Amino acid sequence: MSDNAITDIISPGQLSGAGEKLRVTRVITNGTFALDGGEWDVENNIWVIGDDKECYIIDAAHELDPIQEAVDGREVKAILCTHAHNDHITVAPELSQIFGADIYVHPADRVLWDQSYPDLEPKELADGDVFEVGGVELKTMNTPGHSPGCCVFYVPDADVLFSGDTLFNGGPGATGRSFSDFDTIIESIKTKLLTLPAETKVLTGHGDSTTIGDEAPHLDEWIKRGY
């Protein structure tokens, strides 16, 4: 794990009003993504959003220790999974036990969740669900394509979108494996994400962050290239 594996993206005091105590922390972990009989080494972003008392964990990839360090003794209100590929839920059950926090997964991704944890039933995450912390709301949007139950979490008061594997710096999430579809992810991005304000910061499931304004002009390029 690199020295900069835990970084505050938004620190308390950066926002005014109700969200002035908000903190958003990026945790980077490394591990294996497995699907369709193949395995790939991947680096994942985990996001911890909250104030000085409580927080949510968005995705739970690979390693416990850095995630616990980012929580920093706060109450974990829930573990929100953008989708159920194994590299995004690796340590979700352990975190759930440690913090006494429920795990939320969209039911359309149960087919993927059950490949990793068939004996554990998470709470159901639905389009339109709202989670509150640090004076702001996280609004859930179901954005199928990378997987059927892919979700993003939009925080309008902070101009932040936690995009999981739906939208990256450079284009859509991958759609070349089981339970994915390119036309579907394009529709999700076009109708739900690119309609957000251009200044919205996109905090991704892998790699560097971007903004809606930086990505929106390239939609036709993505459609033409097919990925």
C-alpha cells in the first residue's frame, strides 16, 4: 500500500452551510478482480464520507486496515456498495461485523453478490434512496450497464458524484463480461449522469477523478468506439 493510500478529498471547512463539517476520504487498496473464470490485479478506490462523528463507507475493496484507519473511530452508518463485483465487496462482511453496520446492494446485483457470499443477505439498495450524513444527502441512482445493479451516489451540496464503475476519467465502465451491456451503460450515463452540473466532481471506483464537464463532450466518441 502506497504512502498516499489515504487522502482527504474534501476536508472539514471546505464547504459552507450544512456541509461545513463534511469530510470525504479516498482509500486505495490492491487485490484481485475475478469473473467468468479469469482473474486480474486491480487497484480500487474506497470512499469514506461523513463528519467527525459518523460516516458511510462506499465500497469495501480488498483490505481492512486502511479502511478502518480512514473511519478513524467514527460510527459507520452503513456500507454502500456501488455494485457487487467481488473487488468492490471483498471485506464488506468483515466491516459489517466490526462496525455493526448494514451492507446495501441493489437486488439486481444479487447474482454477483451470491458468487462471493451466497449465505449472507445484504439490505436492498433502491433507486431514489437517500442517505444523510454530515449535513448533506447522498442520493442513490441505479445506473445499470457495467452490472445490472450498478448504482452511483450523488451529493449535490458538495458537487460530488461517487460513480463506482459506471463512469471513469475517459469513459464508461467495462461491459465485456457477464451481466454487462454497452448500450445500457451509455443510456445510464447519458440520461442520469451527464445531465448533472458540469462542475460535479466524479469520484470513481478505480483510477483518477474527473468532472461531468470534462467527460460530457466525449459521449459520441465512446459510442463510436463501442467502449
